[in-house]
Amino acid sequence: MSVSSLLKNKCYVNGKWISAKDRTVFVVINPSTGEIVGEVPDMIEGDTNEAIAAADAAFQTWRQTTAKERCQILHKWHDLILKHKEELAVILTKEMGKPLKQSMLEIDNGASFVDWFAEEARRVCGDVITTPAKGRKLFAFKQPIGVAGMITPWNVPHAMVTRKAGVALAAGCTVVLKPAEDTPFSALALCELGEQAGFPPGVLNVVTCSRQNAAKVGNAICTSPLVAKISFTGSTAVGKILLKTGASTVKKFSLELGGNAPFIVFDSADVDRAVAGLIVCKFRNSGQTCISANRILVQEKMYDSFVEKVVAAMKEQLHVGDGFDAKCTVGPLINQRAVEKVENHIKNALSNGGKLLLGGKRHKLGGTFFEPTLISNATADMLFCTEETFAPMAAIIKFKTEEEATRIANDTRSGLAGYFYSNDHQQIWRVADKINVGILGVNEGALVACVEGPFGGVKESGIGIEGSKYGIEEYLHIKYVCIGGL
Ligand code: ADP
């Protein structure tokens, strides 16, 4: 695949492509081939503070633009993203490894957030409030909150950027974004297209850094009095650090943290539909999404036939390989840490009575490729039930009653996505009500984070909503205005 003109090796700050002040760089490796994709600046606090100052200066004029002006630029950005869809997808697959087809879908999904919020910008309305006293008029103004600091993960390197920056820019906020160290190129490519679309200097800024410097950059963003809002997607542990650090300057937070999704199949379910749902929900992106099924619970009468059909579907549909191989449906894991984690989960499950039906080890392709793995006889006290596996491993637990399944499903501090399959309509209403998650698939495993649906978790899975008609509120504050003496 040819190197694209969108593959940028500098950071984008105040409308310029720049290096770190100390000229340090770090390399980004293609997890599939081990080849170097490129190198980008390894920035620290001083560089980040400069980007924040640029975003703050730009905010003073960007907030004064009309919603229609912002809408027009965002629409141009959206059109450019789709025009360059293939190049963006190639960059994504190179830096992250996901199959090219899935990368193309991610670009479509990412662009849809820009398109949607371009329109939503024009529908922000305040209120005229009935006055309790004569001679006064009361209003609620909705205003952009200010500079938004953003930290994004590697598993959805394109759409996480558009999903966060699209809405912030639409609301009239400006952005300083730090992409994950494994996948900075998708974010930088979006800056190039943003510039072509017409964002003025300082409105959209991307600062890259290595893992060693992530805490320094994160700290600069969280402690700057010029930053009003933090939006983070990543691990619960890091989310908690940011929340604590951001407390020093009392920022508004949107956090989308780890999940531990239950996937329940009741005896009444359509077994083929449930199997198809599990294959998508567990193995898309090699199991590396926060809404991937993690704790799979199947009722006793259904258990054997479900497991048998999952084995057949996995053998038929899952093809491990390089993301550019047309047959590939399961790419590599992001790094060796991820491989060690799934190995640990498998070892724990097998030493506690789990039965290995498929896979179980590193793939013969080497590197970070891992065999799609299926384990039966799993139990709710195994390690994979307490932390996300984030890999192509499915372990299936047998349960007897609805009460038992919902109790296990809710027995976690996470509450992002959940899924269940049932054809008993009373059970559907009961269980939908009981499962404590922010996003629920009922007889549906392909819960794509579409822009129309509100996406956000409960408990330690997060704060706030992304996408939907609610998403833009996260970037606005309400100012109460009282005009007296009338
Ligand atoms: P993962 O373990 O999946 O990489 P993380 O939560 O560690 O998930 O990473 C998500 C994002 O958070 C990445 O952009 C990463 O660089 C960033 N990050 C990691 N540690 C910190 C930190 N201490 N402060 C700020 N950002 C961080």
C-alpha cells in the first residue's frame, strides 16, 4: 500500500505542523508486520501548554462564529473524510491492525458524527423563562464551555477523534487532543483534512506523545485553568487519575471507561440469532472494544446446542491474518501486553475447570496474532469476569435461572454495554429493566456506536453521553440571564 499524503509526522498546533520543542520523536509500529509506520513528536508539558494557549486564543473568535458557519466547515470536513476514506482506512489498518473492511466502516462511522453534529450545532436553543416578578425577563443562554481537552484510545483511532472533536467544534468549543501513542496517525490525518475544510488556526490541535510522557501531557491538560472540559475514552484506571487531577481546576468531564459486558442467552432465545450476535460482538476488532461481550451466560437447556453452534461459526467465519488480506476477519492484538493478558485469562480459566474447545494460544503467524479461543464450563469467579479480556477469547458460563443471570450480570463495578437474547416478551421487559448498563442490546449483538444512539456507561464505566441529540449538551453550559428594570 502506498504511503499517503495524509500520513503526517508532525503535531498540528495553532494551524502549523510542528516538532516537539526538544525535537524528540517516538516510533509507531504496525502490530501486524512489526514494521515502522512512522515517527511523530514526543511532546511534554511545555508543548501541551502552548497548544492549550493557542486553543484558548482561538476560542475567543470561534465562539463568536454563527452555528451556520461552523456547520458549513464541519460539512466540508465530513465530505473530505469520505473523499479520502480509503487513504484514512489504510492508515488506520497500518497503525492498528484491524481488517481493512472494518477500518472502512470505522471511517464511515467517524464521518457520521461530524455530519450529525454539523446539524446539531444549528439546533442549540436556550429558553425564555416565565418571570416571577414584574419588570424582569429571565433567560437560559446555552454557550460553548471553552477549550476541550481530549485523550483518545488506540482501538477506534479515527472515530473516537471525530466523535469527540466533531461535537465540541460544533458547539463552538476549541480542542486540544492527545491520541493514543499506538495510533497517532489517524488523528493527525484528520487535522490535515480539518485545515483543508477551513478550521481557523488553533481551533483543532493535536499533541502526540509516547506512553512515558502520557501522564505529563494528561497532567498539563487536566491542571490548566484554560481548559474547561475533559473528554476521555480509555481504561478505568487512567480515567480515575484524570478525574482526580481535573478536580484541582473543577472541570466538566465526559468519561467513557472500561466495560465488562454480560451477554445472556435465555432458553427461549433464537439460538442462531444469538450465535451470530456473539460472533460480531465478541470477535469484531479482535475483541478489542469496550462493548465486546465479556461474560457470556447461557441457560442450561440451551447451553450444549449454543456452544456447538459457536464452535462451527468460529471455524467458518474467523480468519486470522494481516488487515490487508481480504479474507482476514481477525487482526493482531495491539501489543504484547494484550497477548500476555489473554494468556493469563486462559490459564486461569483452564486451571479452574474450564474446558478448551478452540484456540488457546499464540497464532502461528507470530507477533501479536492470537488464535480465536473458546472455553466452556466457565464460572463467574474466573479472572475474565473481573477484568475485560480485550482479545478474541470467549468463555461460556452455564446458568439456571433468570434471577441468577441478572445477579451475575450486575455483579461488577462496570456498566457500559450488555446484551441478552430471549423470545419471551415478559422476560424481555423484566430483564431490560434490571440489567444495570448504559447501553443494552436485546436480541442484537451489533450495537454499533451509531451517532443517533446515546452512548455512555453507568457505575465505573463512565460519565456523560456521546452522540445523539444529548451529546452536544456536554460541551455547553447554561447561563441564567435576568434583565431587570423593564
Ligand atoms: P490502554 O491500556 O487500553 O492503552 P489507557 O487508558 O492506558 O488504555 O490509554 C488510553 C489513553 O490514555 C491513551 O491515549 C493513553 O496514552 C492515555 N494515557 C495513559 N496513561 C495516561 C495518564 N497517566 N495520563 C493521561 N493519559 C494517559
